[in-house]
Amino acid sequence: MATNYSLYELNEYIKRVMALNFQEAIWVRCEVSQASHSRGSVYLNIVELEEGTEDIKAQAGAVIWPRSYIFLQNKLKELLPYILEAGSEVLIKVKVDFNERYGFKLVIEDIDPTYTLGQAEMARQKIIERLKKERLLELNGQRNMSPVLQSIAVISSETAAGYADFMAQLENNNYGYEIHAELFQVAVQGRNVESDVVDAFSEIQGNGKHYDAVTIVRGGGSKLDLAGFDNYNIGHAIAMCRLPVIIGIGHEIDSTVTDLVAQVSLKTPTAVAGYIIDRNMKYETDILGLGFEIQENCLETVRERRAEVEHIDYMIKQSASERLYTENYDMNHLFDSLKVSAKNIIQRNRQYLDNTESLIGIVDPIKTLKRGFSIIKQDGVVIGSVKDLDTKKEIEIVMKDGSKNI
């Protein structure tokens, strides 16, 4: 009969072999598939995937005991929860452990955060290159943004502190602007970020409502905290969005793929709210300035026209005065001329009358008779010629001292 072993004997043998070959802790590259907390310990399922696929090439269970977890918390601080999120690529220092009852597991003693960050950066660069190759990086920047932003689609989480700050600044702005902001609820960290954000963009563009812009806002965090926004599908959704997108996801230094693709990228949600308010204020200021300019132009035109009218009025008055003076002068001159002319005419006529009177005096019949002449009449008519004399009728001879009929 062939030699056989009990299960315990087999497991004990395996334990001795593993203990002999893995006496020291080793560093292992893998991806966190699942993590759960229980009584101060963290239990993980870690995997290695086939390159370029989601097929599992290898997997194992791992654990962080309470003492190691406290050590990692002190070392990594706020990075630790995000390194242990499902989907994170990690480099962990593990002690290979095999228990006859519980089987094989890896006991995590340390984590290298630079590896996780490095892998995330490599993935980020690949996404950026892909978007650049597809000419999507600057596409949203070409969307026309309204000079007034009154209706905003907000992609965020209602429980996010950044969202509350964003809404408070919009609602309490110093200018009394009424800005409608509609929330599209999404996860802002974790594995659901991609699907939630992409679905939100689809809903915003498909619900038939009017929005002036889309904003994505969330509170601050570490670089790994923002890893969900270094995502190709989110970047693609932003690039293809028909509306301008404004980002404020709480980073101070590093830019995510989301920031690079959006039309406007700002550091914080309050900065986004400030941008919206300032843009509206600028438009109002421009309109008021334009109104003032129009008013000034109108006043200047009125002033110019008034000056022209006053000049014309002055010219009319001046012209009338000059004309009146000229006409008055001409009239006085004419009057003086008429006086002189009348005087001359009177003098000439008087001279003429005097001359005429002298002539009349000279030819006066009575004076003529006195000089020895006589007048012959017939039928009361003066006879001036012999041929006019009728010998058959009586004639009257008038002399200086009387008349005689013969």
C-alpha cells in the first residue's frame, strides 16, 4: 500500500517547507481586490491580473494585525485608507504564514506608498496620452460659456464638505444673484466614482433641462484620494460634454485627468463658486459700464447738439442784428438820400415853377396888351390867323383899355 499522510501531516510539512524557504519577510507586488476591518485587523484579498485584462492570474488572502495597522496608520496617515481601497496597486512587505488549520495567508508588515503612487502616475500618463491622441484634451475648452451662469448642474456628493461650502458661497453671495444649482449625486471616492460620474453626465445631457455649465466639486484630500478622477472614461465624458465643465475637487498642487480635460480647473469648490459669482459680476459690470458709456455718449451728443443749436441761435441773432443794422443803415442812408433828392426835386421844381411863372408872366395877355398889342376874337374864339377870320361875322377887338365889336 502506498504511503499516505493525514491532512494535518501534509499541512505541517508544507508549513516547515515554507518556513524554511521564507524565513524573512519579502516584498510582493499585487492589487487589492477586497478589504474588510474586524476588531482592529484588516483582512484583504489580493490578486494579480493578466496584463491588459481583468482575468485573475494569482490571488491570496492577507491580513494586517492590529499592531502593524497602528504602525501603518502612524506612517501613512490619511494615505492608508486609500492605499487599501479595492483596485489599488500596492507593494507590500509580507511574512509568509501557513497554519495547519487555517491554511496559507500573507501577514502584512509594511506598505511602500511610493509604489502605489508611481503606478497611479504611470496609469495617469497613459490616460493623458490616449486622450491627447484622440484630440480630446482641449475639446471641452472649445465649448462656448455663457457670460452669465445662472443654472448649474453640480456633480458631487450631498455629504461632501466641499459641496456644502460651494452651495453656501453661491447662496450667500454679496451681490444677491439667484443661481440655481441642481445636484447630481455621485460617489466622490472609491470604486463607484467612474460609473457614477459618467452616468451623471449622461443624465445631465439627456434630461431636457437647460444648464449653463457643469461643475464637479468635492472636498480636499491626498493624491490617492483623487485617484478616482484620473480616469479615462470620466475624462472622455467631460471632453464630449456639450456644456462647459468647471472643476474644483480640492487639490492644491497636482492636476488630475479631470482637471486637464475640463474647460476651467480650480483648486477648491469655493473657488468654483467664486468664479461663477465673479463671472456674473463681470457681466453686470460690463453692462453697467456699457450703459454708462451709452449715457455719456448721449449726454455728449446732447451737449454737442445744444452747442450747435446755441451757435446757430447766436449766428441767427448776430446775423439778424447785423442785417437789422445794415438795413437800418441803408434805410437811413436811403432816407437821407430821399431827403436830399426830394429837396433837390423841390428846389428844381420850385425853380421850374419860378421860371414857368416868369414865362407865364411874360406871355400874360394883359401884359401883352399893355405893351400895345391887341387880341382879335370871333364867336369868343381867339383868331390867330387871317385865314381863320370869317369876314361875314362880327369881330371883337380886345385892347389894354377895353374891347370893341365891329
